Amino acid sequence: LKGGVTQTAKDFDTERELSCTTKFQGVDFKALRDKIHREKEENIPKSLRGLADGWAQVHEQEKRKRKNRLVMVKGTGSGYGSAFVPVLSENNYALEKGESSVFERELGGKGGKFGEVKSNRQYSGKDFGQQDFCQACGEAEELIHCNLCPVSYHQGCAEAEGVIANGISFSCSHHHCKTCGKNHSASGGLLFPCQSCPNSYCEDCLPKKGVSLLGKCERFEELGFNSKRNFAYIHCSGICEKVAIEEFDWAASVRKRRQCPEPVDVSYNFDEVSIKP
């Protein structure tokens, strides 16, 4: 195509064959579409027997395991008048084990036994490790660990940040906004904690200047913690970024510049008649 080209109805050649719009770069897309359509038609059953076989295959793949509400137990001496007595499944339990819970009756097939089902919630010491230094002062020894993330504190440092700690475990300052005090739920499900210090912000209170967005925290990811869930980690100041570089060997990711694609030649769709200078 060329710019500055002007044509009128007089320039239109009624004898010239129109270009096929379904062909591009030598590929006939109409032929490909017809081929796919033919293959679909070939897979359509041609008889009632074929329909029955196809339905049987689908049913075998998608059928659910049926649960019987009644079980037959031995009824000798029960006065029921039969060798077996129908009993509700939920009432069929041994005295030693006790009655089954609602969880076992309704959700047992989805998550296993009660107490063993895996939850998306993460617990300290089970799903991820803990850092071996205080998030506030950087020193080690006599640390208490956050229940919800790998952050650790000294008892005194946690209390200085306004966090109530019981001496064993607690929820650290990364789980509420430093300015307004909102937690994850109140802040729309996302907080911006600093990788290098105790500060954390909601979106409304996030400083407008001096903040660099990391997204995930690499050192927490190495401890097995999903740092992108409910968090978008930051460096809240240039000092925090310097600490991350010196103490955590952090390095900013370098974006690779994408190359422009190779030019596509479409000149075969045009000729000297259709393009006039």
C-alpha cells in the first residue's frame, strides 16, 4: 500500500479477478477450515449403535461414584425379623470411634479425612521456612515467628512496631497497613510490604515517591512461601533497596527488549493495476 493514492470509480477494473481474502502467505485458510469440518463430520456416529457406544464412553469417563444412604448390617437378635437390617450410613459407626462428623459425611470424598485435608492457608513450620534474623533490627537469636509469612522478630522489636506478640508466634506488621491499620480484607485483598523493613501499606496509603515495586519476594519464595498471594512486595525507600542489595544479594531484574517481527510480504495480492501512484 502507498500513501497519497487517489482513485475514483472510473479506475475500477470490472474485468479484473478479485483477490481471495482467505489466502495469506500461500496458505489457504478456507481449505484448512473445510478440513477440520470434514474431520468433525467423520467422528459423528452414523448409526444408533454408534450413538450408544459414544454415549457409553462419555458416561464411563464422567460418571460419578454413587453413594448409598443405606447399608445392610447383621440383624441377628435385633427383632427386625431378617438376617440383615437397613441402617443409615451416617448412623453406622462403632462406639469406640464415635459418630462421624458432617465433614466426613458430606466432604469426605473431596478432601480426605477430617484433620488431614489440605488447606490453601499456610501455617508456619509446615508449608514454608522462617528467616533467621529480625525484620526490624537484623539480629538473630531468640526470635518469634509470624504465623502467616516467613518474617521473624524479637519480642521487643515486634512490640515496638505495635504488634502484640505472645512470645511464641504472632501476626507480623506486614499483615496490616502501617498508616491506616487495614488488613488484607479491609484493603481489598492486597498489601504492599517492604522486603527489607517492617513497613507495609495498603494501596491508598502507598507512598507516591521513592517506592520500587518488586512483585514477589525471591528470598521468601526460596523458603517455600507464595509471596504473590495477597502481597506485592516493594522497597519503600532507597535505603531499603540498598539493604536488599547488600544483605540479600538482591538485584533488579533486567527487561529484555523484544525484537520487531520480520516484515511480511503481501505484494502478491497487489499489482500495478490496483496500485497507482
